[in-house]
Amino acid sequence: PFADPETGAAVKAADRAHVFHSWSAQGLIDPLPVAGAEGAYFWDYDGNRYLDFTSGLVFTNIGYQHPVVVAAIQEQAAKLVTFAPAFALEARSEAARLIAERTPGDLDKIFFTNGGAEAVENAVRLARLHTGRPKVLSAYRSYHGATSAAINLTGDPRRWPSDSGSAGVVHFWAPFLYRSPFHSETEEQERDRALQHLEDTIVFEGPQTVAAIVLETVPGTAGIMVPPPGYLAGVREICDRYGIVFVLDEVMAGFGRTGSWFAAERFDVIPDLLTFAKGVNSGYVPLGGVAISEEIAATFATRPYPGGLTYSGHPLACAAAVATIRVMEDEGVVEHAAALGEKVIGPGVRELAERHPSVGEVRGLGAFWAVELVRDRETREPLVPYNAAGEANAPMAAFAAACKKSGLWPFVNMNRTHVVPACNITEAEAKEGLALLDAALAVADEHTR
Ligand code: PLP
């Protein structure tokens, strides 16, 4: 294996001296110096290789260093590396066309951003201007990004330090049967009660004050809670009844992750706005955007849209999107993700749940699965308390350390590990990762009652 510990030490020293990392206490982190990556794997400078069950932050849907996409980026760099947003450019036009052809319904206009949070910011701006209403509803147990509107919409503890009185945001409970906020016992009850709760919230807030409902089609970081059949269609109906814009955030769920181009397809629902980023070009170059319905786009036909970004539709990012979408099409990546869920990852994690007392529930679809770890399967007490840190989080930290030691890089959030590898990971690689997860779960089992 590749090894160059001296360079690794220098990379780490400069990082520790000068890089200020996201979401971290700067003095308490120990970032692994990474030397390279390919496909579903990456490696450090000390000769260790890791199978990446995180896809970075769930964005390398086609794996690392796909040669076709790398070549397309190189070609675009040589041809026209950058240009201002007000011009019509080949890479941008083509990316917009390919995305619009894949988004559901009449979401045929694409506003490009640099990432997911900016996509959410602009979706909210579009909805407020289109309706002339101030408020936005979003779910607890959600993540929508770290900029102002996006972090206020977020329904997990990452919002708390940045909450600006939630700035026109009202949170509600979305369905999650395993930890039902409505004390439901069946998916039908959970769906009906969640819809009633959402409608009650709107009625008591004043429907004429609500611009948008923003939901992740399948909530990602918050726990991959696949909505019960009929829930999203019910939200669509409520939006139509009250003239509210329906925004689906597909930053994580989009571009093949759930086994369809967009998760909305899987639930047969068409939003008015759809946000995307991550998988659009597997994060090879920063890119995100909002797909906009005909009706909302028409609002801005003669009235200027008051928002923009210097790098909106950057040619390098758009060329990467064009190449990524073609690769996904040519190599059947979306179908592969669906098959992984049905034949490999789904059965694999269900089998883990049978054997490990620490596994309370597994859920997901495509290449998008959550394994929820508990102390006690009967009471469903989480393996670590909500938002645990330090000593309280020790069982999860020990589980993650066991994964890493065995060569598996796990996605860990609160009391969950997510199985979110590249959507084009081979069956054999996925099985290898599940076997490593199996071994590491013995560490979590030690903390059960
Ligand atoms: N929305 C969802 C559903 C996400 O998962 C994320 C990031 O994880 C975002 C928005 C924010 O995207 P970004 O980090 O690119 O700003």
C-alpha cells in the first residue's frame, strides 16, 4: 500500500496550524490526512485504506475520481475555465437541460448555486416572493444547510447556536413511526396523524401567512426516515388547498441515492420547487441549485428575480454535472442503487438487526440506509442520549473507532450509523463493508442492557 508518513505529518501540521474546520471545537479534533481516493475507497499516508461507507458527506454518488468526469473537468478547464453568470454557456445550458429532463413534472427552469444551503436560501426567497407571504414551515429532525434561512429551517441541534429566533420559520413533526411523535402504532396512523398535525399547524399559524413547506423527501442526516405511503401526497394536497409552495429538499436524496433520479418519483409527488446539490456532480466541483415550476418561474417573467451569485452556473461545475449525469445514465448507476437496496444493503442490514441486540431498527432504500442503535430494544432507549457529547457519547465513539480500525469509514450521527456508500459500489464491496459493520457492532452490543 501507498505510504508517505513524512508528507502526511506535514499535511497534518499545516492543517492544525491554519485550517479552521466546520462544526468542530478546533482544539479537540484530529483530522486524518488523506493521500488519495478511488471508487469506494480512500487511503491515508500511513498505508491504511478505508472503504468509505459515507460517500464523503453523502455526495460521491459515482465514487471518487471517476475517470470520465475527471477528464470532462480537465477539458472544460482547458476550454473555458470560468465566466460570468449573465451569459449563455454551453456547459451551463447542457447541465440545466439534463437536470430539467430528470426532475419531476414541470420543474424545468434551473437556478444554479454553489451548494445545498444556497439552494434552500433561494427556494425560500422564490416562495416568499411568489406568494407574498412571510412564513416557512419545516420539520423537526431535518437538515437544510448552515446559512441563515437554511439553518433556521433545520430541525436538529445544529440550529441552536445560530438560531435567529427562527426568522419566520415554524417547525412541525413529520412522520417517524419508530419514535412516533403521535404515539402511532401503524404507518397509516402515523401518516394520518402527521398530516392532521401539519394542517392544524397551518390553520393556527394563519394559512395566509405561510409561503412554503420545506421537507426533505427522505430526511437524510436526521435519520433516513422513509415517509409512509401517502404522506407526501397528503402534504401536496394541503399545499394546494392553502396556496402554499411545496419545496422538496433533495440535496442528499437526489441524483440516484434512493434508486431513482429524484426521491420524489418514488413517492409519486411533484413539488413546486426542488433543491439539489451533492450528487448532481458527485461534489467534484461545488454545485447546487433549485429546479423551478413553470408557475413560479412565470412570476419572474417580467419582474426581476432579486437574487444571484458570482459563480451561479460555473462552467467547471456544470461540465462536471453534464459528465456525471451521462456516466450515471451510461453505467446504470440509478438502477444499480435501487438493486443495492433491494438485494444487498437492505437484506444485509436486516440480517444485522436479527443478530445484534444493539440494533433497534434499520430503514432505508437504494444506497440510503440507517441503522438505529439502542441500549434496549424493548424501550427503544437510544444507545446514546439525543445530542450527546463527550463521555455520554462514548459508546458511539467506540463503535466508530472499531469500524475505522477494521478499514471501514462509518457515517455516524447521534445513535445511528448510516450505510450510504457510493451508489455504484459493487455488490462485493458493499458486502465487505457490511461484514466489517457486523464485527464493529459487537462493540455497540456491549453497551446494551
Ligand atoms: N439540504 C440537505 C437535505 C442536506 O443534506 C444538506 C447537506 O448535508 C444541505 C441541504 C446543505 O448543503 P450544503 O452543505 O451543500 O450547503
